[in-house]
Amino acid sequence: MEETKARETMIQVKDLYKIYKMGETKVHALDGVDFEIYRGEFCAITGPSGSGKSTLLNMLAGLEHPTKGEIIIAGKHIEKLNEKQLVTFRRERVGFIFQSYNLIATMNAVENVALPLSFRGIPKVERLKRAKQYLKLVGLEKFMKHLPNQMSGGQQQRVGIARALAVNPQIIFADEPTGNLDSKTTMEVLKLMQKIVKERNQTLVMVTHDNNLATYADRIFKIIDGKIVHIEENHKEVDLMALEQIYEAGGVIENQTATSDETVDPEEISEPEIMTEAEGGEEV
């Protein structure tokens, strides 16, 4: 416990609420949430559909404003930032890993990874150099010139991870990052994410509905009805073979290794679409 206290706090959440008004009813998507996340931690937020986990992720990433409460990231109160300041915050400090990869179909792997760097005004030569560096880090040195539809789902997600790392973020947010992958590829991607956190002292926050996948994390935050009901310290080594057998036996993850050739607006890479638990509700 003393070791934990000595660690640098990266995210601090205090008395966080998000309330939507649906007709005459108030829906508490988040209902008084408090916790801290430290530098170099891999944390998983788990809970059933509608529990508030996606709303919480959006709050931490500065994609939605809280109704009440504080969100302090690397010493900065992001709940006090205006929209322009939040855009700058996301582009300079945050990396995103998406379930659907969000790669641009007409760009190869190097170009997709380099794209967010162009928003920072980094020269092309340096952008491409950094993109190649991170593609090598995720094991795709032989696929740099491949278009998304020439890669498997797992390879596309590795490109997504490289893209998130290339901006040198303080925090990486991953929303159901293996939801479109088969069980074997899921294990490979999670193992890679775990390795990156440990070797680069990176902070990673992953949302998942799957408690088995959450066992890769250092800590597991369980959320139900907008409240954190349990925080589990996870110091166990994950038995990869046993976990894969669970998936094969139970069919938890369908074999959906696929390719995506859907064109994505470049702005979506830095500005993900807001996902709310109470879609259609009016903010209070």
C-alpha cells in the first residue's frame, strides 16, 4: 500500500455526477463517483450495458461535461475547460483506441498512424518516421504499406494502438478495444497493451463489459447504476491458455476478425463520437 501512495496520480475524480432529464424523470448516468488512477496503471472499467461505464470514459476523455464534480488529469481540472481548450487537451494529452479501428480506407498503415501528428504541425518527414517506429513496436513492420482492407482485424487494431501511441499521450483510453476480434486475436492485443503499459510506464483506461478481459488490468473498477461498487486490486498473473479456453468453451467473443473499408472522417481520430448511456435525454 505504501508503494501505491508514492505513485504519481494521473487521474483524480471527485464526487462526479452526470444527470439526464428524460421527460419528468432524472437519470443518474453517474451518481457520485470518486477514484484515482496512477501513472503506469492499466485500469479496466467494467459493468453491464447502461451501467455508466461509457459515460465515465467520455467524462475522463473530456468528451462530455459533468453535471457536477471534478476531473483532474495531470493536475489540470478539465471540467473547467471550454470546448476549444478541451480539443487542445485531447489532441495533446490523450490517445484513443476504438472498437471499430477508425482507420481511413485510402491510407496505408504508416499514413493512418501519422495522421494525428499532422494536427500538431509536425513536419511530414518526422511524422512518417515516428509512425514507422510505432508500427515496429506493435509488430507490423511488414505491413506498413498495407491498406486497412489488406489487413486482418487484429492487424488493424495494432495500427490503432500505434496511432494512439504516436501522439505520445499521457493517457490512452480504449473503448471495448477487442469487441470485433476473435478470441485468439483478443488475447494477443490485450497482451500487447499490457506490455506497453509496463515497458513505457503508460496509463491506460479500458472499458469492457467482459470480466474475463478485465483480468489483464492492474485494477478493475466495477460500476453499476452509475456508482463504483467495487475496486479490485489485480496482482494475479493471467493464465492466457486458461482464459482462451474459457472463450472457446463459452463462445463469449464471436469470430469476427474482419476488415474495414469504410471511410472515416480524419477528425474522428482526434474527436471521437460521444456515446451517452442515456441517449436522447436532455442534460441537466
